[in-house]
Amino acid sequence: MKNHTLGTLTWIRMMRFTAQSNQLSNEFLKRFDLTTAQFDVLIQIKTYAPITQCQLAEKVTVTQGGMSRMLARLEKEGLIERKQNWKTKAISLTAKGEQMIDAATPSQLHFQSSFFEDVLTDEEMKTLYKVMTKLEKHSQEKKLPQA
């Protein structure tokens, strides 16, 4: 680790935290028969419905192939519906999907918030939020170096 910069070490910590958080969330969400990725997709559909698959893929961290499989599974379970609207399919929650996400959301948000609220002061959380917002904006603008 002697050759790593502070930036590299910070990135490694963020990756480890994210992986651990997702693993714990997947365990936590089993009580709702959901994965973290499914929870994210259902929240996005609830927020932006009706939404197309392309629009949805831009908002979540699921690949296009993974998105197709997940949507097929969520549709089979009766949580979402896809309606053909000329050239595109509009995705929305069914009543069952709405009920499931409404039941899971408060518990999941409390669980995720506890990662921060249990160890950080209000001031530290505000600072972390500002820093993460800055990093996210920069990453969205970042271009890959030419090979």
C-alpha cells in the first residue's frame, strides 16, 4: 500500500464500503423478497413512471442485459407492467408492486441511513454529502483518456 496515493486509498475504501453495504442490503431485503438492484429499479419506476427501459437503465446500476432479465422477472411476479406505446414500452408499477415498494421503503431507508447516522455527526454527514455530490458530478463529466 506504500505506492498508493490518498486518492487511490479513498477509492478502495469507497468500493469496499459499497460492496459491504450492498451485501448487507441484499440480506436485509430478503424479508421483502427483493434484491438491492430490484429495490432500486422499483423505486425509480415508482418515482418516474411511466418510464421506458432506456430511461430506467440510465438511472440505475444494472446493465442492459441485466435490466431486461430483471424486468421480465418483475413482470412475471406481477410487480410491474409494460404497455406498448407506439415504438416504446412504458413501464409502471402494478398495485402489487406499489404495495411491495411502499412496505419495503421505510425499512430499507432506515437500514441504509443507519450506516451513517450510527457513526457520523450531523456535520460529518453534511460534509460527506457535499463531497460525494461533488465527486458524482465530476465523474459524470469525466471523459476516458484516449488509448
